[in-house]
Amino acid sequence: MEEYRWSLPGQFGPRTEVRLLPDTVLDARLEARLGEILAPYCQGRPVAVVADTHTLPMAERVTAGLAAVAEVRTTAVIPAGEPSKTWAQAGEVLRQLARAALPRDGVVLAVGGGVVTDLAGFVAATYLRGVRWVAVPTTLLAQVDAAVGGKTAVDLPEGKNLAGAFFLPELVLAAPAWLATLPVAEWRSGLGEVVKSALIAKSGLWNTLRAGLPEPGRELERWTPIIAGTIAVKAAVVAADPHEGGPRMALNFGHTLGHALETLIGYGRISHGEAVGLGSLVALYLSEQLWGLDPAVQAEVRHWLQAWGMPVRLDPAQAAAVADRAALAAVLNRDKKARAFGLQWTLLRAAGEPVISRDVPWELVWEAVETILPAETAAGRGKEAGA
């Protein structure tokens, strides 16, 4: 199987290179290949590695191949999980780079999942007003979404990804081999992005998924073209609109409500993929009501989510966390796509035909939430904010 490659506008040079190696087994040959690919990006430059407590051993293997060409000046290890993607944690990593005297021509090498690549990219964007960085994504979520496109961020108590920067890495280097040992829960955290990409683009990914769904954590050979197809959708959109001036908003399908669910329910109590999956179902309902989307699309997506063991409703505890309309409206209004005129939703006219919708009636939003999410969400409602 051949390697997949894409090019995006560059931050420090003419382009950012995204590479998906076809390897499904992590062995000495692949590790040697990683060193060969990374070497030109790190050669002669001090390197600061950012990993988490789960990916540190992998980061050490990756950097072992760089010993002859680069100096690893420091390694920052953050606790694994979304609760680490904070302003305070980013500050700790920034101070570690400063204490190591990483110079302006140094390189930040991120090895890990979406939390690591988001935080490390944000650190790279802000340290010394910007240093080069390279992403080695090791989870499905990071490979198909978080590491691709240059959106770097940390979470604030008021919402997800509210402090960040558009800052593209010089290289994104991925391989299905790193996914072989992931828990199924980590796979599900990335599947929402696969679903989103299949819905927003006429790319062939929709038909690939309809033809058969591989099991999360198994059949990596079948997952490789799905991963490649998902990256291809994002790469094409980002190349056309690097700073989200218009078309790139399509990539937020399912995320308007999804991010709100993560904020209110709590990181770690619902995964990103589960939240985006539920947010996608709500967005599909709104699309049916406002744009005449065929309900068969929602039925197909619901089938995918259930086949992968993902929720299509919130559990009672999760529902209670989002039961107050005022609180939910407040978080929705802080969405990154919101403008002075109000909230914007990414919806669909048809599969592969996204549309950015303004002025979606709040009563229709509540109807969608209460139709798609469980009956418990209707209990204990507070003041009807935004109605």
C-alpha cells in the first residue's frame, strides 16, 4: 500500500506537509523510517518534545532516531486527557521551554493525541512569538482532525478551545500502526470526526462507510483508506480557507452543540467523538426542518453510531447537566463561530452540501435537542434563554 500525502499552506515555509504512512505494525523498520522522515525538520535545531503520560514511551522511541542530527533540549510530559488542555498547563510547558532556553530556531515536537497536538501547537504559536513545530499524532482523533489544519488551542472554564491560534505545523506524520493498541474508547473519540467528514463533502467517504463499517480497533487495513479519506476532506477545506473565513466553517458540523455538551457535562464524562456524534444528530434534525434534508441521512448516521457502540442519546446524568436552557444557551453563544449578529450553525442541504445557517430560531434548537436527546432534558428547565 502506498503512502498518502497532502500539502497545506505553510506557516514558516511554502507548505505544510501531511503524510499518512500505510504501516499497520509498529516495528523497528517503521521506527527507523520515522527518524528518516523527521530528521530534515529537526536537523541542527534544538528540539522540545511534548508528550503525555501515555505517549512518552512512543516519544522516546521517535526521538531516538533523531539523536545523530538534533539535540533534544527538554521533554514536557503532561497528564493524559482533556482536563490537561488548560491555560495553566500550557503555561507550565511554556516555562519549561524557557528554562531549557529553547531558541527561536528550535522545534516543538508533539507526540500524542489531540490534547497533546492542540496544546503543543498553542505553545509553539506563543513561545517567542512563534517557533516551528511538528506533529506526530497517535490517536484516531488526532490523525483525522486535531493535528491537521493548524487550529491550536486550550480550553477555558467558559468553553472548549476558546484560547488558541491558527498555527500550522511544518509536518504532520501519521500511521495506523499507532492505533493498534488504542482502547476502543479512544477510537470512538475520533469517530465523530469521521462521520462529520463523510457528511460535509462529496468525497467518496460517505459511500465507503455505507459499504461496510470496520470494527474500532480491528482491521487496520480497512481503516487506512477511511483515515486517508477523512484527512483528505479536511486538507482540501483547509487549503481553500486556512483561517476559517468561510468554507472552513463546514468542518464545525456537529461541533456547535457538541462542544457545549463537553463543556456542561465535563471533559472525561463524555468523549469528543460522542459529543460530536450527538451534535451531528441534532444538526441533522435542524437540517431536515430548515433545509429539507432527507431524514434517511440521519437514519444512516444513527446506524453508524450504534454499530460503533456510540450513544445516540445522553444518559440521565449527562442529560441533567444540560437540562437548563439558560446555561446551554450561554455556552452556545460563546461558540467560536458566533459573530456580532449571533450564532451560526453548520447544517446540510443534502449529504455533501453544507450550508452556514444564521438566525436559527431558539425554539427550533430546543425542539431538536429535546427530540434527539432523552426525555430527561425537558425536566427542570430554567428560564428559556434566547427564546
